[in-house]
Amino acid sequence: MDEARKVRINVADKSFVGERVKIVQATEPTSEIRLADGTLLRLRTVALKVTRLDDQWDNEGNPIYVVTSSNVMSAEDVPERYMRRVN
């Protein structure tokens, strides 16, 4: 196993070996969610790492990728009654 690129990853209580694939470009659009109380949530998913699993394919023959990501969220237009005063 090439230690520089191969990694062991756990998915759904199973362990797999895969190859870390460098992210060279990412477009991270923002989703806007309007709530009944008037709040607007903006949500963006940021991809941190991508791993292509060795010897694993979906039903159409495509390689299986595991993406490690983080969600970034902000709240806007929050009604005053839900806000807390910050000094």
C-alpha cells in the first residue's frame, strides 16, 4: 500500500482501502432555506477530502467515492423575538 496516497477508511461499520484524490476545483453553491418564522438559512457544503474506494463500484460500474465534508450555515432575517442581546 502506497502510504502517500492510500488510506484506510471506515464506512457504515466496514473498513475499506482507498486512494485519496486531490480536489483541484470545487463549486460550492449556497442553498437558501426560508423558515415559517421568517428566518433565512444559508447553507453551504464544503468538501474537505475525497477518497476513491479500491475494488468498489456502484450498480452502474462507477467507482465509489467517499467525500468528507463540513456544513457552513448562517442565519439571516431572524425575527427579533428569537435573538439574544450580545454586549
